[in-house]
Amino acid sequence: MFDTLQDRLGGIFDKLRGRGALSESDVGEAMREVRRALLEADVALDVVRSFTDRVRERAVGAELLKTVKPGQMVIKIVHDELVATLGSDAQPISLAAAAPVPILMVGLQGSGKTTSTAKIAKRLQDRDKRKVLMASLDTRRPAAMEQLAVLGQQVGVATLPIVAGQSAVQIAERAMQAGRLGGYDVVMLDTAGRTTVDESLMAEAAEVKRVAKPHEVILVADALTGQDAVNTARAFDGALGITGIVLTRVDGDGRGGAALSMRAVTGKPIKLIGVGEKMDALEDFDPERIAGRILG
Ligand code: GDP
């Protein structure tokens, strides 16, 4: 197992007791440990660098209180900076637009996109009393379309009838029309995923975005992908302009670094987390909890 950051910093700072304020060199040594802890928690290297720079700026010259050990003080600065970077207030999916509100779900295949689409639809319907229609735009994988239909039945949310031979854009148009005619409040569009970010995936999603004019573009990303999460988030945000992130598999044993990386790189809020395969395993994002995990 990892030593906690607390243990490591305790060792470094024990020799500093009795000083008035943290010096540049005290903090420099501590930052090497902070950097190591963040890398072990799977935070991307470039994110680690800018993060430790910010922590260093706050820590150098910080007054040492007699009642608090220097190591604990640095931990608190790191913790507070983690929470600030992760975003301190809960950000629900916004429905503040004319009905039917289009929500576009994007992400790599296997990230949990279809599952998260159904989980969010269920939550909007059960908790927020919205009438929701879901549509799968994954024209290359009939199984993915079937999967959304099965999940829709399971959670009692309507899905757009599957029509073979239509393009993703045509399905999106049909979904919006069905949404208007059927008096739906929300239309969730589950786009196709690929195993890697590729141009045709982005071009298709961009075309769907142009037609459907989504109020939210939600990137679904797997918390266990660690450092790769940064490249995924950067690519999707660059090509589509995402409005938020759903982080899945937070029930797994990842250390939470992906959350920090994606937030830091895109500046977009993590709105919800997936904590299991069941349809109610969806929770609001809690920065304190992820910060705790990253610190170990
Ligand atoms: P997609 O290809 O991105 O649409 O991925 P799916 O929605 O089909 O999900 C792939 C697998 O991940 C399925 O077996 C899901 O049950 C599982 N899954 C999705 N979200 C979570 C989560 O938050 N936690 C866990 N443990 N499994 C999840």
C-alpha cells in the first residue's frame, strides 16, 4: 500500500518545529512528496505540475501556527486546493431551456455512456418529474441500440423506436421531432462510442450537435482510465465543447486522479458520478470525497 501523504510530510516537517513561517526550501521538499502522491493517484503529469505550483505559492511564507504541525498545514493547503480545482459546488444537469431540452451524451465505447444515459433519464423522471425520451445514435452497433431499449424498459423511460438504415443525424432529428410531438421535457441522445478518439467519431458527433443544438453536452468518462482521461477530455472538449462530465466506476479502486485531470484540463464541472452497474447507482459529485481519495 501507499504511505499516506500525511506520513510522508510528517517526516519532512518534523525537523521544522519552532520556526515562524515556511521557507521556499522547506516547501520545495514537501512539493516533491505532493507530486509523488498525485502521480500515484493517477493525476496527469502536466496537471500535477500546475497544481503543485499553485500549492507552493500558497505555502511559501505561510505562518506556522503553534497548534498545528507544519505537515498538517501543508496537507490542508493541498486539500483545499484540490477541492477548489475539483469545483466546490454541486452542478446538476441543467434543464433551463425550452422543452424538449436536448442532452447529448458523448464518450468512448465502454466508458459507461449508455448506462449513464439511462441512469440520468431515470433520475430526471423519478426525482425531477420530467418526461424523458432516450434515443441511441449508435448506427454501427445494433446491440448498443438494443441495450438502450432494454434499459429504458427496465427504468420505465421511453426510447425512440429503432429504424434500420438511418444516419445518426437522421435519428437525432427524428428524436427531437418525437420529443416535440410527444410533449417530452427532455430528449437524451446517446451517441456512438469508439474504442479510441477518432476523426469520424468526432465529425459525426459534431454534426449531431449542429442539428440537435443540445443544451448540455455531457462527456462520460471512466474514472479508472487514469492518465488517459486527460487526452479523452481534451479531445472531446476541443471538438465538441462539452458542458460537463459524468465520471463512472467511482465504485472501483481508482484513486480519483482522472477527476482532477479532466476538471483541470477542460475547466468543465464533474456533474455526476457512477458508483455501480445498477440503475440507481448515480450520485452528485462530491469534491471533498474525491480529494480525500487522491490524498490517500
Ligand atoms: P458504453 O459503451 O460507454 O455505452 O458503456 P456501457 O454503458 O455499455 O457500460 C459498459 C459496462 O460498464 C457495463 O457493464 C456497465 O454496467 C458498466 N458500468 C457503467 N457505469 C458503471 C459504474 O459507475 N460502475 C461500475 N462498476 N460499472 C459501470
